[in-house]
Amino acid sequence: MEREVGHKVGGAFCPRYHRAVEIVGRRWSGAIIRAMLAGASRFGEIRCEIPDLTGRMLSERLKELEAEGIVERVVIPERPVRIEYRLTEKGRELRPVVEAISGWAERWVEL
């Protein structure tokens, strides 16, 4: 059995890889991250970018992504108060992953 060396693919199971896939692979999480990488930052903007995503589910996923340190919730003290969601450094580092999956999907996924 091969062993994991650095970031190369090794054995069949890597706990960190498995956890990462669980985090970004939850229903809607990848789409939310992709929308935010494209510039969406307000709740309504993110929701408009993703058909069939309910407000309740978006709220739940944003909280989960915030707890994972991928998204930060920013309160802008205006009248009325404005809330924005921003990708953290950890979240922004997902860009090449999202781009790779998008490219793979364009080539191999049929709708």
C-alpha cells in the first residue's frame, strides 16, 4: 500500500482529504463558495446566483462554512445595518480546487 507523501495521492484513505471533501462537498456548499469566488457577498446576491437554494439552507450553510473558517460574516454599521459574507484566506485558497472541479465537470458531466 502506498503512503501519502506531501500533497501527492498515496493510499486509499487520508483523514484530512476525507474531511475536506465532507466540508466542501455538502449540498450547496461548493456552489456557495463558487458564487463567493465570483464576487457575491450579500445574502441575497448569493441566493440569486444559485437556483433552488432556499434562504434557510443558505443561512445554515453559511454558518457551517463560518464555523470551518472558510467564510466570515462582516457587520457593516450603516443604517440599516448591512451584513456581508467574505471568504477568508482559507476560503480563497479553494479557488484552484473549484476551478479544477469546474473544468472537470465541463468535460465529463452531462446534464
